[in-house]
Amino acid sequence: MTILFILDHFKPYIWWAEVLFDNLSKWLHKKGIKTIILTTRFSKDLPEFEKVSELCEIHRVGSNRYNFMRSCLRKGISLARKSDLIHTTTYNAAIPASLIAWLTQKKVVITVHEIFSKLRYRFVGRKGLFYNFFERLIFQFHFDKYICVSNYTKNCMRVGMGIDDSKLKTIYNGIDYDLRNKNNFESDLVNDMRKQYLGSKSFLGLFFGRPGISKGLPYFLQSIPLIKDKIPDFKAMLIVGKDDKKRLDAMNKLINELQIEDNITMILPVPYSELWYHILASDFVVVPSLAEWFWFAAAEVSALEKELVVTNIGSLPEVVSGKINFIEPSNPVDMANKIMKFYKKEYTIIPAKKFLWNDTVEYLLETYQEIVWK
């Protein structure tokens, strides 16, 4: 069997969706299944064609995910004719993948990472009208199966997009638990990092991710004045992306207004392999998101057995485990109270949850075979 992945981005561009498809390709390789990846050539340094192995090749067209929608059509038709099935994902790659499947009479599967729907208006204001239209437009095109990354996502598709249950399937993203075993990390490096960032402080919370409103960072910042009144030596470590200057300026302005500069340590984005040392060096990780469909980060932090202060919203209750304090969304007071509970060693213990790559791939293979044979 040969699977054609049509994706907005692929490695070396790395974010959570790219991690998913990179791992899927590697696991399918182990099963003897060939994968052809058609994706964006987002950097001129990248080759247009790359043969990773006998069972994996990468084709790159276009310079960004927007012109990719047009530039991928000709190459996609050629590659689809050599494939048994097309697998795509939200957002930009979805429409051309559906068109390519129709033109070549191939079956097509889509992985749905998130469905914002009317939440767009809350996060981006008037621009949400366009994004909501584009999101709905995607699901007017034909897909043979919708792979949902959580039951919450599945319900969003069922209720918000009106997709029939027979076309919906929940397949959780996989986590590499060998790489997320806290015993595999050097304790001396973890301790050195804690001393470097903590200084004289004795209680350290970590936020990492985008600084946008949907990730809830402003509410975490607003909780810090309440926390430092009760825990003066509290320190917040922030690892945020640098590609959204408007959001970064708003974040820095809020920090100044709240007069919490002494309680903040800003860290430049770190390589994926180093992030886990920062997680282990903290006393807890805060995930104040206002919408999540399956957040790799929350599941991976749980795999590291690190304490989590997490919003009781979306798919997060589905994927987190271990020592947890749930918080109300958009509520700095509740967040401060739950963080202070961690300081007092008060928390809820949720039994461990496992999202194994082998399970993810096996369920996916069942879906592929069902569709191809049908």
C-alpha cells in the first residue's frame, strides 16, 4: 500500500501537527507501507525532492501554505495516480487534497486537529468572519473519513459541521513514552537549569507555547499578582514564540502594567529536545488554554509525570493524567487559587492514560484498509 500525505508543512518545519505526521510516516515505514509526502517548500534551502528511504519520499512545492493550495495540484495529481489513498489535514492542504482525490478517483482521509467555529470571533474579532467561512468551506468538500484527534473534536464535527457519525472516527495522537520517561533525563542538568532560572525563588511555574489569547497566557499573567501576595518567591518561566510581534508587545505591556517583571523569566524558544528539561526543572506546568482539541504538550507533560494546572475545557480532561488541578477558563482568581493549592501539595490524582503510537497506527491502518477495500 502507498499513502500520499498532502500537508501544509512537514519537517524540518516542526510543530505538533508536523510531529504527528513525521511519526506516522516512520511507523508506517516499519509496517512496510510506503509514504509519499507532498508539502510546502517554505525555505529555498530545502530540496524540491528528497528521498528519505525506499519507502518514503518528500516532494515540496510552493513557498508558503497559501500558494501551496494552487501549486500542489499538478504534482498532487501525478503522485496520487501512484498511490492507493490520500491522507490530508486541516487547514490549507485539505481543499486541494479533496480536489486531487476527485480528479484521480482516489479515496481521501482528513485528520481534523481543531474546529474553532464561532470561537474565532472571540480570538481574532472581525477577522473571524473570514476564518470561520474558510473552515466551513473545507468541510463542504468530500472526504471519505474524518479522523478526529479526540472525542471532543468528534463532537465538534458532529454538532458544528453536521458530519454524519459513520464518517467520523476518533484516533488519539500517539506519544513516545520512552522519550518522555523522566528517568531518562540527566538530573544534574535539570538541577542546574532550575538554579539558573530560579535564583533565590523556591516555586517555579512554566508556560510554553504561543502568546495568543486562545492559549490563555494573559489570564496566567493576571493571576501572578495574586500569587505573589501569598507566595512572594514565586517565579513564572515563559517560553513563547517570537513570530507574533503584536502578541508579544501586548504580553510585555501587560507584564509592565501588572508590575510583575521580577516574577517573570523570559526564555527564547528552545529546541524540542531541550524543552523537556525546562519542564522537569519547574514545579508545575500551566495550561490555561481556552480551546484545545488534542494538545500534544499537555499529554506529554503528563507522560513526564509533571504536575499540571490545566483548564477544564475541550479535550484537556480527556488527555491529562497524574497530579492535576483543573481551573475555570479565563479566570485568574481561580488559577491563582489552584496554583497555591499545588504549593500546599493539594491536587487531584488522575490515573495514568496511555496514547501509544502502535495503537494510533493500527487504528489508522484499519481505517485505510476499510476505505481502500470498500
